[in-house]
Amino acid sequence: MNKKKKIIFIGCFVFYGILQPIFCAAEKEGTTAGIILKEEIGVRQMGMGGAQVAVAGDVNTLYYNPAGLADIGQAEISTMYIDGLADVIYGSIGYVHPLKISSDLKDKKKERESKYGTVGIGMITLQGGEIEINYLDGTSEKRIVQADYVLTLGYGREIKKVLLGVNLKTIYTTLIEEYSAYAFALDMGGIYRFPYEKLKGLRVGVVLQNLGTEIKYKEEGDPLPLTIKMGAAYEKRFNRIHYVQGAVDVVKSIDSQIRENIGVEYIFKDMLAGRVGTRMEYDLGLMTYGIGLYINKVKLDYAWMYGEEWDSQHRISLSFQFSGRSMKKKRKVKKEKIKTKMAIEKVRLGMDFFMRKEWVKALEVWEGILEKNPKHELAQNYVSKTKERLNKVIKKYCDKAKHYYEKKQWLKASQLWTRAWEISGKKEKRAKEGIEKIEREIKFMFDSGEKFYMKGKYDESLRQWQEINNRYPNYLVCCLINPLTFEYLFCITL
């Protein structure tokens, strides 16, 4: 077993060991600690029902799948406020920053890409409302029932068309301002974007969250809500005006049954967004709605969640991009990136044809690249190389064909001229003239034999046809579909 297979085997074994307790654990709600880790963070994400495992593009992807950080090419900060249930208040702030942005100052249309990945940092807070404590001496005081804080550090990078990411999280929690506890957790995720033309816009993702230590207020501790999420997303742009994206997630936590999140987003002219989603949790039907307004580098998002057995929940967030392109140009930049990737694929295809000596196909690919980008140096270089190799091969075939023709070996000559004609894309005049010359001479000799036969000069006709067969073996056999030819051959044989 080689090293690569060993790594894959060990990785699968470890992954199975991590997932086994998630799917085999008893589904008892409330058996885990860290309720803040179960809360959906992000206004855009809430508007889409929380279906975000395979969706990337903003700061809050840090909390759903750190692999999405690799798809962010500009620094961005975002804050959010959540009006929760029973006086519970959530808040978050996040910041992402590409480690290195490469750009060509001479060509501002080129996308700014994160060369060494993107880092992110985020803070989530939860305030669980106040409780009044009455003492025996008649005094009383108000205390916060529960306060949770989560600090997240994330990193994402694209490796061979796969986005990979990891989060390190620190959780600090207090109860009635008297008991406190710490915990540490890890998130790991990946997103794959299909490169095929028919599957363009389709992505699949997976993330494992909250793999870490227990939360212990005293001696006994409770585990974190270890969760695995798998999702798919598909995006499509119409006429550079309408943009639609749909996503679906499947979620399994250690203390709950399997849930599904579904969401759809529509953006008009990269300025106004509308969202709708649903969260299928147990027998509760939760619907989510959201809108967004993008003006230059500022994003304002609002979301509302409603359920028959839930009070309404409202969220609002404000984001600002420090560098890179504005939201209005973001989709255009992404389209340019796709075009660049397609050009790279064509270059690879041209190289492949060139190495396999399929000169005509290679030449078609290189010339196609030059039509779209006349200044493509590699294409220019390989067009000249391919034409040079192609001309050498064609000349070699034509010279050999001429040699066989002079020796009256017309079959070999015809085969070589035909080959030269085909690999030249049916443009080589010498090959065409040679083929036509052989066809004319054969026709002349065949017609001469037919005339001799009609005059009763069978010896002369036989000599003509035998000469054709000597120069071009099996030619007459190919003509047996002609009844007269068959009659001639039959009579000559007798």
C-alpha cells in the first residue's frame, strides 16, 4: 500500500470515528451544552433558511463552513443584531481578510485573488435575559441568567478546485454571574465546485462543527453539540440582471434528529436582494424571509423568521468592504474568473492534443484562444509550433506519396495523400491534386477496358483491368456494386 492510499485509509477511518457518535447517539434534545453554538448566525443566511453549507461569499460563512472563506477576495467587516425569544439577545461581529491580494494595476478588470487563502475572526455573544434574586434579609438584585461568548478564528484556501477551511473556537459561558466554564472546539469543512460546463454553477459542501472539549461548570460536564452538515447549492445568472441561487442542507447533530434547510435567493442588478427559506425541524414549520440592499461597498440586510409555534424573530446586519470590488461588480468579477478558468482548460486541451500529435485539433484550440485574446503569448507560440510540425508531417506524407505514385503503387500513394489531406483539415492542395490525379487515371484505364470489351477485344480489356489491379489492388473488387463490372470480370475469368 503506497503512502497516498495509507493517508486516504487513515483519513476515512478517523472520519468514521468522528461521525459514528453523531449518528448513533440517542436523539435527546438538551443533552448538550453551548446553546449559542446552535444559533444560526447571519442575516442573509437566516433569510435563506440557514441553507449555507455550499454557499459562500460573505463574512458569516465563517460560522457555517470555513471553506467558504477561500471564495472571499476582499476584506470585509459585518455586525448583526438579533431580537431573540424571551428577552434573549444575540449579537455578532466578524471580519475577514485575504492574506495576500494579487492584482495587475495595468488591467483593473482582473480579479483580485487571495493568493495564500483568507483568514477570518468573529465574536458571538448571547445575553439570556435577567432574573431577580430575593434574599432572606429582604434585599434583592438582578442578574443575567446566562451569558455566552464565542471567539472564532478561521482560515480557508482553495487547493485544486476544492475549497478547504478550518475554525478554532473558544467558548466562555457564565450562569447567573456566579458559575463559569471554558471549552474549545474545532470546525472543518470543504466545498467542491464542479468544473464541467453542464454542471456549471453547482457546488456541494460538507462541514463538521463543534468537535471539542466538554463545558464543565463544576465537576460534571456536558458535551458540545457535535454536528455534521452536508449541502448543495446552484447559482444561475440571466442577462447580467437577474441572479438566482438555491441551496439545500441536511443537518445531523448529536442531540437531535436529521433536519433539512432549504433556501432561495434572488438579486436584481446586484443591488436589491430577496430571500425565502424554510427550516424543517421536527414538526415545526418555520418560514424565513429576507431582503438586502447593496450600495457600492455597503450591505444592509434584514431577515424575519416566523413559525406557528414560535414568536417572530427579526435580524438586521450591516457590512462594509474595505478593499476589492464593490458588490455591484462582484458577480461580473466572478464571471471573469470563470472565463479565465475556461481559458486555462482550453490551454490544457491544446497541450494535450499537441502531445498526442493531433495537430489539427491542437491548432483549432490554439486559434480559438487567439480569437478571444490575440495577445495570448502561449497560444501564439504553440500556433507557430503546431503549424511547423503539421507542415513537416504533410510534406513527409506528400513526398512519400509521390514516390509511390512514380513506382505505380497507387494504393499506398492514395492512402498517404488521403492522410495528408485529412490532417491538414482538407486544405493541402498537393494531397488533393494527387488523389484526383490517381482517380482520373484509374477512370481512364477502366473506361478504356470497357471500350475494348464492348468491341470484343477481351485481351486488351483484361490487360487494362489487370494493370489497374496491379497499381491499386482490390480496386475492382470495390466496384462490384456495378453489375457491368461484375459481368466483365466474370467473362474475363471464363
